[in-house]
Amino acid sequence: MDKQHYNPEILAAARKQKTTQKELAETLGVTEMTIYRAEKGESVSFELLADICREIGIDVKQILISTGDKKICAAI
């Protein structure tokens, strides 16, 4: 998914209230650069976005942008 499908600014703001990129990356077993890319709206998997949201305590639906593409939200 990329920033056409989710709002990276909401993701970054929510994360900043809870933890650092480094701490979140360690918790999820990914690199800090992966978290950075997600927060900049670069292409990342839906699964990663869902994991980030779960760890920072928000519902993934809060960051999704409606595109009319039912395939994107089918996992919700």
C-alpha cells in the first residue's frame, strides 16, 4: 500500500505519541527504515500497517483512504 491508500501523517502522529521509530521497529522485528518508509507513505504491505497500528493502539481503519477498491479493505 502507498500513500494513495493510507494517510501516513496520521500514522506518524499516532506513533510519536506512543514510541520512537527505533523502539517500534525492534518490537515488530523490522528495520527502523521500514517504519520510516511507512510514515513517509512509501509502499509497504497492509500486514505491516496493521501491525504498526496494533502496536501504537489505533484501528487501521483510521489511516485508510477510501479509494473504492474493495480489495484493499477486504482483510478488515
